[in-house]
Amino acid sequence: MGSKMMGNSPLYYHVGVELHRRNEIVILRGGLSHNSRFSLGIGLNFNLVHIDYAFLAPSKNIPFEQSQIISVGIFLEKLNWIKGKITP
């Protein structure tokens, strides 16, 4: 939550939920903000790679269309098993 430091400014809020269980592959996310924007997402958590997809809906007073975002992350710290096996 947040608000500008000027007088009579509205309170801006963002609320979200993330559902996952330990050692599960799938993570579900959802959120809502003060200007009726909502977002939905799913994450796939594998041993070395994390893949995320998010859908963001625009509010009525913004000229942009909906957004779809895909991201991929690699857990470099989990690559320690390869240390010492590769030599120049």
C-alpha cells in the first residue's frame, strides 16, 4: 500500500496471493490494485530453471492494451555439482 506525500491524495493499494507448496513444481499467483487492474500468473519451478508467465489487464483510463510477460531464471548456485568437472 502507499500514498503520495501531498494533501488529499488517494491511497494506492496492491493486493496479491501466491499459492505454492514446498517442493511443488507449479506456483499460482493473482493480484488486484486500486485502479481495478488485475494480474494472473503461473510459475514452473524445476531443479535448475524457473519459468514465469504473467497476464496484466489494463485499467480503463490507460491507453495500453493487456500485457503478457514470460521470464526464465537459472539458479546458478545449483550448478556447484559441475565445479571441478570442466577444465580449460
